[in-house]
Amino acid sequence: MARAEETLQEVLAAFDFGAPVVGAVRYGQGHINDTFCVHTQPEDAACRRFILQRMSAAAFKRPDQLMENIIGVTEYLGRQIRERGGDRSREAMEVLRPKNGQPYYTDSQGGAWRLYPFVEHTVCYQAADTPELFAASGRAFGRFQQLLKGYPAETLHETIPNFHNTEDRLKKFKAALAADKLGRAGACGPEIDFVLAREADCSAALTAMRAGKLPVRVTHNDTKLNNVLMDETTGEGICIIDLDTVMPGLVIYDFGDSIRFGANHSAEDETDLTKVSLDVDLFDVYTKAFLEGTGGSLTDGELEYLPWGAKLMTLECGIRFLTDYLEGDVYFHTEREGQNLDRCRTQFKLVSDMEERWDELAAIVDKYR
Ligand code: ADP
Ligand code: GN1
Ligand code: MG
């Protein structure tokens, strides 16, 4: 698909911002959508900002279904938050419709765009600068899980089929490897072997789910630290964003993806692997906070499988980065050649650390159950 900038002016004209638009700039560090921050200048008030996004056509085949999910979930969250005396405008996302009244705008090149108010006085972190901050994100994601407990899961569309089906991710990796379209497989022998040695692991959660040990709930499925906005004054997790993958799933996915991204001190694409290691203290901090946020509602089976959630989300994400590398970087945004392979390597380093320290992880979960 063409660069989002090509239709940006057309898209800006399709929405009513309530005041003149004075600028629109690329924003944030998401890997999937094209995100812009739109600045408007009302006559007699301070600048008002909006988040305008072109949804990724590579990731989302049905923007209509995606937006139906998001409108359903944000309105439901809004009601839950108001009933608890919260501030709906800061604690839940809100979809702002284009002038044509549709849930999103389709531009002349087929790109699908949506608009949200910018949640002001918040900070979006790319790394857990302090344990308190990481704990705050854990409470927020746990609470999110709780708020959606009563949401009718059967009404949600599967926006990305088999999103956290690790068996299916393995299958797709093998297909990409067999095709080796760009001849890149030779450059990643150790990473390929790393995956193939863990084929059985890819079934761990699904086997437990099929055996009735892990219930299906409404989950976020993409719980990295930069998908929660923190209050700039109190440091508490205020608003969960990036609701594209809210779907029926396992709670261990939400726990695990936060650990994958946040329980270490390096960037996801760090090239110096000596800097990449699992911080078990941060695992401890997050576990305590997440369980607080969920209000003690997890089953024994879910608690037992929390370390598996961390390992599987990290392994799966590494497999996805490696698959995208083999396929020519068509899914995750990249800024440099080899970035997806670098990302894959950090994930596999973290998986190795989790394997080495497995007993400690299990003991931490036991401490808080
Ligand atoms: P992606 O799927 O590409 O990760 P996100 O929906 O996470 O896209 O948005 C990318 C970034 O934009 C976020 O990490 C955050 O920094 C910022 N962002 C998104 N929505 C909002 C919002 N409503 N208010 C403030 N910042 C936002
Ligand atoms: C993507 O959208 P973003 O950047 O928050 C991806 C996640 C990956 C993550 C890896 C829809 O998250 O699944 O875990 O990158 N989102 C989608 O950083 O594929
Ligand atoms: Mg995001």
C-alpha cells in the first residue's frame, strides 16, 4: 500500500475536528498502524490534539469488523468506568466518526482510517524506567481484564485469525522457511534451530486449553508497555490503547506479553545481546500487580500457567519476527535491514533466560496465589 502521507490531506478533510487543523505529524512507536497526531487550534482555547490512524492493511483484512469490535468494547468500557465513578474521557478510548457518519473513513486508495481524541496529560513509555511504573502497567492490564469480564465474547470478530495460536505460528514459520523467498535462511541458522528445538513447547497452552484447564476470556492480546498510557502526575496506568486485537483469548497471553516486552532493560531490537536479560525482580513486581488488578479472579490452572504465558508469548513473538524476516519484512514496520532478525534474537535470548530460571518464576507465582 502507498505511503499514508499520500492521502493524508484527503483524510483530514473527511473529519470534522471542530477547529482548524494546524498540523499532522507521524507519532508513536507502534509496529503496525500508521499513526499521526493531529493538532487543531480552536479560536479561544488551547490546542486540541487527536490520534488519526490508518489501520494496517497487511495485518487487518476486515477494518469493518475491527471497528465494530472497537466501538463495542470502548462503549462497554465507558459504561463500566462511569459506573465506578471514573472519568470516561481519560480512561477509555473513544471512536470519533468521519463526516459521512461511518465508523471509519476509506480513502481513495482503499486505506481505512480512524480517529480518537488524544488522551492528554499521559506518558507512553517504551521501557519500564522504574519497577513502580511496570507495576502500574500490570494493575492497569489486570483491571482491563476485569472490566471486560462480562463482555459478550461471542460477539467479537477474530480480527487476526489464530493470532496467538502458537502451533499455527510455527506452521507459518515452516512455510516461510521452505519458501525462503529472499534467500535469507542461510543468515539465521541458529535462530531456525532454536525454533525447531521447541516445537513441542508451541502446544503447551493450547493443550491445556483443550483439556479445559485454561478458560477462554476476552483479552487484549497485545499488552506491551507502550499500549497503556500512564498519568503524567501520578504514574498510574490510565488508559489501555491499541484495542485492535481485543478478542477471545487466554489470560496468560496478556500476562505473558507484558513480561516479554517489559521485564528486561533493553530495546526489543537491541543488537548487543549481552545487554538483553530477563529481570526476575520485574517479573515479580508485574506478577503481584497484575494479580491485584484482576482482583484475585484467576483460576488455579491460569496461575499455574503464567510462566508458560511469558515463555510462549516471547517464543511466539520471536517466531513471528523471524517469519517476517524470511518473508521480506512485510508485516512489522522496520527502519533498517535485519531489524526483524535482531528483534527475533532478543526474544530468543529472553526465552533462554526464562528456561534457565523457570523454577524461580514458578516460585514467584506461588508466592502471590
Ligand atoms: P500500533 O498498533 O501501530 O502499535 P497504537 O494504537 O498502539 O498503534 O498507537 C501507536 C502509538 O500512538 C501508541 O504507542 C501511543 O504512543 C500513541 N497513541 C495511540 N492512541 C493514543 C491516544 N488516544 N492518546 C495518546 N496517544 C496515543
Ligand atoms: C505489534 O501494534 P503493536 O506495535 O503494539 C504486534 C504485536 C507484537 C508486537 C511486538 C497487531 O504490536 O502482536 O507482539 O508488535 N501487533 C499486531 O512488538 O500484530
Ligand atoms: Mg501499539
